[in-house]
Amino acid sequence: MALTAAYGGARWTERAASMREDMTLADVAVVWPRRTPYRIVQMLRKRGFRFIEVQEEQEAQQCLPITFVALAPGTVLMPSGGRALPTAYEEAGVICHTVEVGELIMAGGGIHCLTGCLKRDNL
């Protein structure tokens, strides 16, 4: 499976069984406790996922560190500016590369929104 940002919305309900687009680690999911549907957490827990929880609400809303892009297994590209989540990612074994995307965030988007999904070779 994947290190994936699961923070809510119908999109996650529809894709829950095949969350491979954001593949970075085999057993880690980033969840936003008040925004991730409980059924998604249950499904991931059944599949043996470990969780990184969004702890800093303000950081998550202003810096959008949950909207990352997987570059390779164990490596993500994410917005700069956050502290808590990048630290949690690194403690889970994820290498974080950051880029300044403040103008994009002010326009209402995140780095994941800016990119398209890549078809990856099977590992």
C-alpha cells in the first residue's frame, strides 16, 4: 500500500481500496483525525497501516504539509514551512524534500493539486 494523505471527502471513499498513487512507504498513512472518515481509518488499520496523525491544525491549514507528492518509495516532495508533520514523516522513515509554494497555497491549492498522477513501475 502507501504513505498517503487521507483527510476526507468522497474521493477517498471511492479510492480507499486502491490508494497506490501516492506510494512511498508500504505501511504508513497520514490521517487528519477530524477530517478522515472513520471507515477509511478502519480499512487501513485492517490492512496493517501505521498512522501519522495531523497534530498541528494551524500548520496543516496554512502550510499544507499533508499535500505531498511521492517522488520514489520513501521520498516525498512537500511544501516548505511546516515543522510537525515533516518531523513525523522523517521519524517514520520518509525522506522529505521541500519547496516554497506560498503563492500556490494563497490561490487555494497545494502541491499535490498542482501535479498529475504518474504511472509508476511495479516494485
